[in-house]
Amino acid sequence: MTQPQSQSPPAASPPPDFSAKLPKLIPRKRAPTWRDPPSASPPPTPSLPAPPNLQKHAYLHPSRRILSPEDHELFLKSETCTLVEAFVFGIADSVRDRSISSIKEEEVTETVKTVVQILSEAEKVQEQCPPEDTGSRFGNPVFRKFLDKIETWLPKWHEKLGLRDKAQVDEISTYLHNAFGNKRRIDYGSGHELNFFLWLLCLNRIGILPPTTFPALALVVLPAYLRLMRRVQESYYLEPAGSHGVWGLDDYQFLPFLFGAAQLLHHPYITPKSIHNELVLEEESKEYLYLDQIAFVNSVKNVQGLRWHSPMLDDISSAKSWLKIESGMRKMFRKEILEKLPVMQHFFFGSLVPAVEGMRTEEEAGLDSEEEED
């Protein structure tokens, strides 16, 4: 009996070709949000108004007055908004093409020295408040103890500046107290950094920090403030306030980039791409705020490379010139700080940085004060 012959299985038909139907994969490119179209010009530097006449001046305890979009619109059109821009942009203008070591001894006045001394003493206060091991990544509660201690020192520090009037000290010191972060939320951001410069603006308004001190404010005082705040951040792990996450410019600071870009405006060999050169950062960061801030950001990130942890800074480095970057930073100060309601709703108004008629008060809005709000 013959065995049936085994038949080979039919040849498998090729899989259908869907390549023509599948959309082509194209990597998405994030639009460079840090700059406007080329036609948009940067905000100019307004003229700084003369300090007010302090005879019979009535000081006020600063409070929030931007409590709605309508309040915010009033502020943006106000003389106070112009005053803030004149002060910040005036400081930026004063350090164009200047390194930190270019500051002459006569530019560091006694008031500037006292401000630096105050920041140094604040560092010692921080040393007296070591953080507790809570196991939490953000928000060490000892930060509140640190701010309480800072508050007790405010009258003595302002007395060193020659301020003895209680109402005057109460108004001006409120800005310094809020320059270290928020006590309730245990966070810190560009709004608190702005409070520090509002404190300096108040000292300018009472005549002890004239425009001749502006270069020292950027290149002597700001580095001292940054040194202090880095210690505070590293100790208490402050939550970034209103951070845009990885797409933001920086978790905590903004002004070192504005002033730092002005410093490098016409530098002969440090280009925007130089921020990727470790040797340049190591050798020049002590002279230029922009490079110093880049080096610090690199040092605290777990992932290596700006393109991964700070893609906006990486994007900005492709600019053709520092002039382009400085222009973008001016626009960003206006759009990302002054024009952002989540930032400006914590802005304080007193008599030296006055509110606009028509703005509601915290009481009218049924809100507790910033210090008491939970």
C-alpha cells in the first residue's frame, strides 16, 4: 500500500503594504516661546522718576492690590509699572559690557556695603536653622522658623541703613521679608526675586541708593543675594513658585539672565553658544552672571545637558548675538513677570510703590493678608 505523499504548505503571502497609508513621522519642534516675532521691539528703558518729597510723607504697610484681571490691567497702565521697569531696565543698562571685577571701589557705597552685610547676616540666620530630615523632596518646614528669625532682625538691619521711623521701616522691610520665599507655601520664584529688587527700589526712593549705585546693585548685591538664596533653596528644598516645569527659563531666578546678557553684549569671544563649553563656564562664571547661573543650574540637575533639563536656555543659546538675547529677556520680564497675573497677584503696594486708584483692597475682596492666608 502506497503512503500518501506529504504536501508542502502553501507559500505565505506577503503582508499587506500599509506604508502609503501611514502618516510620515515628523519630530515635533517646540516653538521658541522666549522671543516675539522679529518685528517686535524690546521694551525701552523709561526715565526713572525723581524720588518723592518725604516731608510729611505717610508710609503704608504694603498689601496686595492686584486681586483681579481688572486690577492687573490698571497696574500695567500705571506709573508704578513704569517705575518698576525704569528701575530694573536702568540697572541692566548700567552693566552693559561690564564684568564683575570692573566695579570700582568708589562705586560700592556705604549703603551698598551695608546691604551686602545684611545678606551675610541672613546667611548666619540660616545656619542657625538647620533643616529637619522629613523624607519629603520639597518643603522643609524649618523654612518657616528661618523666616520668623529673619523678621526679628529686620528692624536692626534697617537701623544700620539709617532708618529709624517705625512706619518707614515697616513698609520697606516688608519687601525684604518677602524676598526669601512664601512662609505658608514654602515656595520661591521670580516674584520673590522681584520683591528683593522692590526693596532696593524703596531704598532708591528714599534717596540712599541713587542711580550711581546701579552697577553695584547688579554685580555686587545680586551675587550676594543669589549666594544666600542658593543656600536657602538647598537647605529647605523650596517648591518652585509658579514654575513652568522643564519648559521654564529657570526654576527660581530670572534677573541674572537679564543683567548677565547685558554684561556680555559685545564680548569679543564669549558667544551665546559658549554656555555649552565647560571650560568657559569654569573660567568666566565669576565675572558674568549669565554664565554663573548656567553653571549653577547644571550643578543641581541630575541629568547632564541643558537640552534635557533646561531646553529653553538651550534654545536661547542658538541666538546670533547677546543683543538678541538681551532684547528677548526684556520682553520676557514684561510678559512672564509683569503681565502674568499668577505672579503679580502677590505684588505688594505701599506708599513708595503705590497702587492705582480703582484697585481693590484685600479687605474689599474678602481676603486675608498674604502672611495670614492659608
